[in-house]
Amino acid sequence: MKKNFCTFIVVFVVCLLTVSITACAKNSKTDDSETIVESNNYSHTINISSEKLFNYYFTVSETNSFSSNYNFGTGGSSKYGTKSTSTITVTPKLTGFVDYSGYVELKAETEKENKSEKVLKNRKINIEYWGTTIDSYDVNNETNQNDYTISFSDVNYKFNSVNIVITYHHEGLSGNNNLSFETISITKYNYKSYLSVKIENRSYSKTTYKENDTYHRYPIYTYYYYQTYTILPVAVIEGCKEFNNIVLKFDNGVTIELDALGMATYKSPEYSEEKPIPKLSNIEGCIDFYPIATYNYETEI
């Protein structure tokens, strides 16, 4: 009986260690509704369903063009009107060991009252397999020139909803199912090998004058202070990787969460006097490294 009990304890400890090793790579970030489903031994999937998680994995940029005198004519004929185009680019932060499916919907907003409903349409963008997706939307007035109501210049696109599934391939770029990603826990003693943390004191001044100082002879200088935080991965890290749910905590109460690329910037509130540079009090999370591609070339004789 005692022997069986000891055997049970050993098995339990081994299982517990196994779960601990793999837990960071499959961190569910449950506070933001990220759902992880283990597909098989070679891949797992993550469901993105919140704005915070979307920003963790993607960036969005938008450009627009406007022609007030566009020729819609064909066959040598002339037919001038207005042509307006908005192009939205969705870019993934992880590539090489993941694929994507699903959509993100962006809501068009403007402070202008005379905008056409056509340019204020929500944009549902279906994400392509490799993640990077370019969505172009044209709004034309083929009969009137200088129709600025269809210009996208004053339209901003905000997050509305998302439903994206990311599939992680454990073998990365190698194509070898016998290989799998490796996880390194980030701690206070080793983080400097992977992350650059830069905190700077900055200041600026505002000039005011006394109420009766008509000729502004006696300026009053008021100084304001703040701190900037910049976190980046160190340059020596290469290959396919994800900075998985890394959180830095400082002794002044500031907490900073990194994105999937290991990046974050933060500006503190303004102070009336300069404060000391804070120290890192704790850091949690890990980096998942995926096998990079290898090629064998045969030399012909």
C-alpha cells in the first residue's frame, strides 16, 4: 500500500511539472476571452474575440485618396466626377508559424455633419490565411465633381468587433513534426537578455503672465514633469517567437503589458516635481521560440 502511494506521488509530481512547463505557451488570457483549443500534438488554436487581444496580435493602418476631377469616361469619351478610396491594411504581429481565419469589423466615425452615409459604412474585413490583409473601398460620384461629402479624409475607423482564429504550428518553419516550440520563462534575473527597458524623466514648461502685466515683462515659468517607458526586445533575438503575455510591474505601481512582439510604450501622468526612476519589482510571462527553417543543398558534381 505504501509503495503504491509513493508511486502515485511520483506520477503526480511529473504531471504537475509537465503542465507547468507548457502552461505559459498556452496562456489563455481569460480576462479577455481568448479561447485556446489544443488541436493535436502539432498545433493549437487561439480565438480572438476582444479589442485588447486584437491589438495584441494585429496592427491597423489606413490611407485614402481623393480625386475631385476623375474621368469615368470610356472609349475616349470624357465623364468627370469624384472618386474617393479608402484602403485599410491589417498586419499580423506573428508570422511564419501561424495561420489565420476570421474577420474584424471596423466602425467609421467622423465629426463632420455633411458626410455621405456611403463613407460611414462599417468595414468587415475577412482576414487572409497569412494574416496580412488589404481592403480597399471606393465611393464614387460619377456625375458631380468636387463632392467632398464622400471624402475619407475626416473619417476614422475604430474597432467594432472581431472573431479570428489563429492556428499555431508547433514545428514552426522547419516542417519537421519531430520539432516543437520551446518556452523560456522571463524573470527578474534573466529579462535583460531578452528585453530592453528604458525609462526617462522628461519635462516641459508653460509660460504665463500676471493679470496686470500688459507688456509681458515678467513671465512666469511653470514646469511639468513626466516619465516615458519604452520596452523593446533586444536586437540579438532572431527567429520565430512570441512574447507570450509578459507583464512588467514597477515599484511605483506602474504595470505594463507587452504585445506579441515584446513591445510597449507608456507615458506617465504629469507631476509638479521630478520623480526618481522606478525599479522593476516583478516580471511574469514567457517567450515561445519556434523552430526556424533549415535547408540542405546538394552540390552537383
